[in-house]
Amino acid sequence: MTPDITSARNLPSRSKLYSRRQLLEITGVGEVRLTEILELGWIDPIMAGNDEPLFLVRDVYRIGKLQRIATDFDVCLTGASIIVDLLDRIETLEKRVEELRRLL
């Protein structure tokens, strides 16, 4: 069973970077799926000196969410990435609305 990484409270320190192997292990996503995600350009890993991609906590969170949506709703990769992007946008807008409410 893979850990629930869809909640930000379950994520480690924001400054941590993850190797490809660590990302695969944490998210439960397969090597082929990760390659598809990278080819899609949906995430942009940091390239280490040895040409090994390093992933931010945000990437781990988003890929985990993408994997869960694709699996749970039987959605293709492109569709799942659009859903995750829209959910992120909704979250950003909700935070902005809350900030504006506090100003009233």
C-alpha cells in the first residue's frame, strides 16, 4: 500500500528534493507513466550534475494526485493532468477569496 500523499500535511519539508527512484517509490507511479508525464512537460524537474532529474515536493504531490485521479476515475494522462491543474487553480482562488474576505 502506498502512503497517502494527496494531502499537503503528509508531505516532508518543502526544501527536500527527490530522485527519480524516490519519486516512483513514494507516488507508486510506474516508470513508463513518469516518462509520459515528463514528455508531456507537465512537470519540470531540476537536472542534477549527473543528468539525473530531481523533483520538488510539489512535483511529488502533483504526480501522486494525478496518479490517484487517473486510477480512480479511469482518466487518461492528459485528462488527469488537466483536472489536477484545475484543482490547483481552484485552491489558489479559494485562498485568494479568503484573503479578500479578511480585508473586509
